[in-house]
Amino acid sequence: MSRVAVVTGAARGIGAATVHLLVAEGWKVVAVDACANDPALSYPLATVEDLESLGRHTDAVVALRGDVRERGDLEHAVAVALERFGRIDAGVACAGVINGGSALWEQHDAAYAALMEVNVGGVRHLAQAVIPPLLAAPEPRQGRFVAVASAAGTLGLPRLAAYSASKHAVIGLVKGLAADLDGTGITANSVCPGSTRTTLLDESARIYGLASPEDFAAQQLLGRLLEPTEPAALIAWLCGESSSGVTGAALAVDGGLTTR
């Protein structure tokens, strides 16, 4: 029987790449995204068309609009997974936003709140929705929880203090979750991408006044940007059986960015 995942932030970027890779590996996926712009953020978020395209040519994907800031939306996504596919094996928290460009003491409250509510609260809400059914599975359990943090979760970045704080919080939250899951057979890990070719990186370039996101490539030992498929490959591995010995980890896939 196919394994089943709920993936948030699924409509584009690393989330969409994760959905495609899991499906290619035989998974069924409930793909969740809010598909609505936020007035606290200065760039466009994913669209309904982005989300619906994931399931257009396959019955392995259920595309579902849902806001990670609303715990009920994620509980509904888990219920859909159980009803449609009969099980749940993994929760993957890819939803994330960025805001910055000013010093921390100058940042508007609404922008700070959006970062914390989506980047951290969204991970918490997915865990609250997905862990109980994972725990309900018979032993030996092989449930998985994976959250996308960032290389910024291990660094302090100018004009991105709140974003960095939110990603530090994701790493800490997931480490604590792994400790709470001690002895259950369910693992919890975070993935820390470096500069990856996404809309979020486009916004980072705008924040720093760069001519192109390609300017970030020089910061990474590989001398290039990552493609969304590269963090997605690590996420998919963490969802699989062969990652059973890894929990409480914050794993870098950053092209060597954090070695500098």
C-alpha cells in the first residue's frame, strides 16, 4: 500500500518539488497551500492555479486550499488523507514566508506576526494535526515529521532578524518534538536549505537590492544556487524508511553556505 503524506506550502518552490518527488516514489499526497496574498508581505504568494496543477495529471495528489495559521485547516487535511487514502505516514511542513529590509526595531508588527504565525505556528499546527494519527498506528511505527527551516536558522542575517528568528524557532521546535516522540518510532527532523531558486529568494534579492538572485550563488561553496529538487530530495529521504536512525536533526542542504 502506498504511503501517504500531508505537505504544506505545496503549491510552488520546495513544497511543490517535494510533492512531485514523493509521488514519483509511490506516495499519495494531500497538498495544502493558502493560495492567497498577505498584505503584511511585499511579494505575491502562490496561486490556486499553482496548487491545482499538482494534481491535474495524477490521482495521487489531492490539492487542498488551507492556511497553516489555522489549525483546523490542517486537521481537515489530515482527515482528507485518512478518508481518501486510508492512512497517514508523514507530515511535511514546507510553508514559509519572508519579510525584511529594515532593522528589527523598525519592523512593523504585522510583518513580524506573519513570519511567526506562518513559519513557526504553521509547523506547530501541522504537528498538532498529524502526530495523533501517527501515534495511533500499530507498532512498530515508522511515522515521519519533516519541517523546512533555513540556513538562516543557524545564522544572524542583517535586515532579516525576525526571519532568522523564525527559522531558529523551527529548528528548536522540531528538536523538542523529536524529544516528545522518544520511544514512539516516529521521527522529527528539520531541513535547512541555502539559497534556492524560489520566489522567496527573489524577494531576498529585492530586500538586499541585488540585481539578481544569482548574486547569492557566490556565498555557497558550490558556486551556484540550489534547485528546489535538491532540498526536496533530502525531505523525501527523511520521509522514507531508510532514515529511521535520524531524529532531532537539523540537516543542511545549503551548497556549503554555512561552512564559510
